[in-house]
Amino acid sequence: MRKVQRRTKRWSGILLMAAVVGLAGLMPRAMQAADEGPCADPAHHQLDYWLGNWAVSAPGSAPNASSQVTLALDGCVVVENWDGGRGHIGENVMAYSADDRRWHGLFLDNKGRVHVFVDGKVANGTAEFRSASRTEDGAENGTENGTMVLNRVRIVRISADKVEQLWEKSSDHGATWTVEFRGEYTRRRP
């Protein structure tokens, strides 16, 4: 009788293990471990150095702005929620696309400005996003849509606790650049 019970337990264990292994192959991707998900490739995490809570300041001045950078959508998307002070807030959303192997970004603020970046590159602690837009001077200069400018945003890791973001504009097709924003990010400790 004990032999039969041992065999039954052994076969039950083997069948249970086979069932679990078999079902794991049928399990939807969303239910599998995060390191096996669609964004497990290291290319999706090249911007992770920017994750955290930050105090933001202009060079040489005290912090007067804040930023929180997190991952969303199962770790596939980097989201920055920022508060520039004086009622100016915004959200920047960036993600790596496995389809075209490029980073893309959408930068938005509560003043109605939207910048779409379709050719971003991130490597070795430096991110760079570029896009074209029109200035707000349409009404002032008599044109309907303003002047075409290039935008370049760089997010550079200085150290584990310091990051710099630089937003530049060019009205001469990238020959020269003017700094629109330069923020020094210092990691906030809990």
C-alpha cells in the first residue's frame, strides 16, 4: 500500500510540474515576469538613470522647481512630471520603439505647448531628442504659423545624483543654437 501511495505522489508531482511548465508557455506576456516582458531589452532602459525625485535649479542658483521621473506601462515608458514654479507645469513622455529602434518623446505643458520628438537617441548616459516646431511670433510678424525652428533637448547624466537638461533652439537649420532652458537636477533623498 505504501509503494502505491509513493508512486501516486511521485506521479502526481510529475504531472503537476508538467502542467505548470506547459501552462507557462501559454501564459500571456503581461502575466510573465517583468524581465521577460516586451520591454526587458536593455535598450528600453537606457534612460533609467533619470528615474527619481529631483530638485531643479538654474546653474548657480537655489532649486526653484521639481521633477519626478517614473516608469509607466510595465516599465516601457519614462514619464517626467515637472513643476517649474509660478504655475507652470508639464509632462514629458519618452519611450524606446523596438519597431524602428529609436526613442520618441512627447513634451507637454499647461500653456498649450506640445513638442513631438521622433528621432531620439540615448546612449552612455546621454539622451538627445530633436524636433521641428514653429515659434509663437506668428501674430507679431504677420505670418500665420510663426517661424520654423529646430528643438534639441539633451538629458545628460553628470553623476548618480546629478543630471542636466538642456533645451536649445535653432532658427538656422542647426548651424547655431540658443539655450532656452538649462536645468540642473539634484536627486532628492527620502
